[in-house]
Amino acid sequence: MVVYIDPVEVGTNADKADYILITYSHPEHLSMNDITKLKKLDTKIKCSKGALKTLKKTGTEIIVAKPNDTLSFNDFQIEAVPAYNTKSLFL
């Protein structure tokens, strides 16, 4: 399983993603160019609410995570928690 968190400036030989997690909508966290490089037909994207508007353009299944959500993957789980000192969500 290949999981990327906030992929930015990935190399040209990077493996395609099964999951992409986007924690914030700023460019240092969210690169549409890199997401396009990494996604495949069945890639699942999990993101914060603020990143959703931009990510809708991918045409990929998108799941919005809210604080305290538990995101389940094949063999592990990640808890979504609020970012330090903001109301934004970090996974």
C-alpha cells in the first residue's frame, strides 16, 4: 500500500498512490500537479474541509475528515486531530 501525506515536489519515478492525505489547503500541503502525477483510477483522497474545493477537480473519490474522525486503511488507522493553534484540521 502506498500512502502520501501532503505530497509536494514528488519525483518523476514516485510510486502511484493508493491513498493521498491532504492536511491543509495551502500550496505547501496541496499540489494539484503532484496529486495528478500520483493518483491512479482507484486512488482515494482523504482531506480537510478546506482542501475539498480544490480537490474536487481531480475526479477522484474524496473523503472529508473532521476532527476526531478515525480514518481506516487496510492495516492501520489514523486519527484526525485539530492543527495546533488553529481551527483547521490536520490528519
